Amino acid sequence: MSYDHVIIGSGLAGSLLARELIHHGKDVLVVHDPGNPGASRIAAGLLNPITGRRYAPAWQLSRFLPSARQSYRILEREFSTAFFQDEPIFRFFEDEPDRAGWQQRMHDPAVQPYRQETAENVGDRFPVHGSFGAVMITGGGFLRPSLLLDRLHALIRERATLVEGRCERGVLHVTGRVPR
């Protein structure tokens, strides 16, 4: 059998690409290395709109965040499974300079839509303790990457080909049987 596309890797990127190609009527072969769980299976699935020590909005946030939410909702309807949960993110200040950095950044118009509140005494408001306080950031959430991958792999097995193998120094080693 010949394939229109061969995808090396079955993490989120490879599996979502395979899904798109399948939906466009393409014959797809996905090579999956079971010995390498990859970053997608290990990832926490945290979608945080404000990142880093500088409390900067994520790159292209206004473009990618709505697109990610829309994509997850489409996948949830397709698979009748909840993959993404909108959740606030509690960011605990490491020290006084970290807290001061937030105090400077929180009035930035790019940060304003995601800033919920700053807590002085975290133990009074939230079920955890932090010596320097915390901020609650809205607009983010939690993706269940392993659950999404399980559903995508089932789709690939049903409507395309998923084989075991690995790519090493430009050489593809297929250890599973490729259907003819």
C-alpha cells in the first residue's frame, strides 16, 4: 500500500496532523515509538496566558488562545469527551523581587484581561500557603493530553495506519507490521 503522508511521531502535533489529513481523505501512516513516551504524554497540559519571571503574555496570545479553545471544543464534540477545562492559575511569588515584578507588570494593558486578584495572605483565601503571596490568573486552563492522545490514536488505528518504529539519525526503523 502507498501512503499520501508518513508522519514520524504520534504526540499531539503528529496525531492532530494525522487527524486533519484523515478528515481530508488522505492515506496516512503514523510511526509511533512506544519506547519514547514523548513530551505530549508527560506534559502537565497547563495553558497559561501569562508566562515567565517577567509575567509576559504568551507569544501571539490573542491569536492562539481563542484558536486553541475552539480546536479543543471541536475535538470534544467529535470524541464526546472533555479534554480541556477552563481553570484559573494560581502563581505563587518566590520572593519579594518576584512580587515586585508582578506589581509593576499587573497594570500593563496586555496583562489586564488575565489578572484576577493578588492575595496578600494566601492561606486566608486559597487552600495552600505561600510566604510572599500569589496572583490568580484567568484565561488559562488544563488540557488532558494523554486522554486526547488515546482518542486520536484510536481514530488513527481505525481510519489510517499506526505502526511501531523509530527514527534514528535520518533512518526510519519500523518494528511493527505495516499493512499492505
